[in-house]
Amino acid sequence: MATAQIKFISVTHLKKIIDGGEPVKLVDVRGSEEYAKEHIKGAMSIPLDSLDKAKQLFKGDDAIIVYCDSYVCSASTSAAKALAKMGFTNVRDYKGGLLEWKMNGFPTESL
């Protein structure tokens, strides 16, 4: 599956979606330890190597946004491709990741 088929989302668009209360599944695809230390407020943890869980958690047309550390991390793009291959039709990749989110002063949380 070509990367061109994956839709990307900007930090401002993601913030608008979250603030507007749109029903979206925000998925942190980093490791569990990284997620526990800090993640975007409201995100759920599904590490890249555990993406099969998505089949039980989501419906095919759920809005799913995946992210990882930053632009240099390719895990979110890999996750978006894998989810699309599983049949999910509304997947977007937030490439800026946790780093860009924090640089904008947006809320994070820890476990």
C-alpha cells in the first residue's frame, strides 16, 4: 500500500477535532513505557506491534488518528498503513507526534 493513500493531519486540525469533541480514536503507537511517561491527553495506547487489537476495539468506519514521537518517527505511518490494510477506512496519520504537540503547549498526561 502506497504512503500516498494515507491521509495526514496537522497539529492545528487535530487540536480542533479534540476541542470540538468530534468522536475520534486517538492512538499512541509508541511503546507502553513511553505512553505511560507522557502522551497526548485522551489518547489510548496500542503499540505498533499490537495493532491487531484494533480489530476488537474499533469499527471499520471509526475515525482513527495515529501518532508516535515526531516527524522522524515512522511508526505512525506504518500503523496507518497497517490499519488501512485491516479494512479501516477513516485513518489519519499525525506526523508531528508528541514532540510537536508539546511544542505547541497542548495538554499531555501520564499514567
